[in-house]
Amino acid sequence: MLDETMMINNKVAVVTGGNRGLGFAACSQLAQQGYQVILTSRNEEKGKTAAQQLQNAGLNVQFHLLDVTSDESSEKLAEFIRQQFGKLDVLVNNAGIYIDVQANSNKIVTAKIETLQKTFETNVYGVLRVTQALLPLMQAQNYGRIVNVSSGMGQLNSMAGGSPGYRISKTALNALTRIFASELQSTNILVNAVCPGWVKTDMGGSEAPRTPEQGVDTIVWLATLPDGSYTGGFFRDRQLIDW
């Protein structure tokens, strides 16, 4: 248990899916800016290894197990934060899956309902579940920054074919972002979505032109916005983009 001075002064950030790629980079950069970072992952071994790597670099990062598809797991994380820190300042909803190709469900004309359901469970319901569990910690102090990691593949403005589960889930995530932002409009809790671009990660592949450090720039920028900044927006490279 931290003492009261540390609880008051240290900003606390949670990053879901923090054991690799964009999530790992977000944990690193937020910790470098002085945040106490809680790196979460559904895989305990990988999560602990990632957190240890950042700790070895002198960063204030600790691991906590989180399965975003579980109400119980989300509530356990909320209670841990409540007991250890008494507040939460930043939530980066980064955990996501892209399984259309592996599931032989890459065209809407042959898409499997179960593929869409599984994708939604993580990419949409997972974000809703975790945000609902952690939001009271922000509301108690009337401060919070929620960043939902979305994708240009979810833009209705330029919607194309292929990857139906992933595309539809990110469109739904964008809607979720707008709804949360609207309902929290009168508070100092800002909710925005971000398209990090095509990034070299396990999901993005080796051909992607951006590094995780480049992709995470706008995520960290949104996570650290000053009071009175934009809420309910969709951003790429720190610029508003069409839904």
C-alpha cells in the first residue's frame, strides 16, 4: 500500500493488452512521463515479463492480470487500483483481436457469426466492461482520460470490403467512444478514439511502415491532454479524422 502523499501526487494509468506492440510502447512512454503504469495482459507470464523489462529500465510499471472478456477480472482490477492508489487518471483501451483471416471469415458474404461474436467480445464489449469497472475511480476525482485504440478500417467514411469482424467491431468501438464522451460531457473526463496507423506489431505484420513508438504518439498525447481539451473525437497523427 502506497502512502497518502504518493497516492495524491502520482498519476495512475492502466493500459490493456500492454505486454506487446502498441500497448507495451504506451506503457513505456507514459511511465517515462512520470505515470505509475499498470500493465495488464490476459497472459500472466507474458505480462510479468513485459513489466519486468520496463522495471529493469527504471520505469514505474507493475503488472496486473486482466481478461477483458470477464466481468470478474475487470472488477478485480478496479478493486486493486482502489486499494493501492485510490484513483485512476488514464485508461488506454488497447487490447484487441483480429481473427477474420485465421477463422476463414474474411469476406462478409461468407463471414461466420461466431467470428464476429468473438471479435466483439474483446474489441467492443471488453472496452465497455473495463471502462464501466474503472470509470468510478475517475468520477470520484472528476478527472480522467480514456483513449480507445480504434482503426481507420472502422471508418464509415471510407469503408471497404474484407475483414468484416474487425471492421464492424472498430466502427462499434467508435460509437461507444461517442456515447461515453456525450454522457461524460459535463465532467473533466475526456474520451477519444485513435487510429494509430499501420504499425509493425504482431497484428500489423512486418510490412507495416510505422514503428510502435510512432504509432503510440497520438495515444499518449490523448492520454495526457490538458483540461478543457477535445472529447468525443477520432484522431490520427494528432489530427481529427472522419468517422
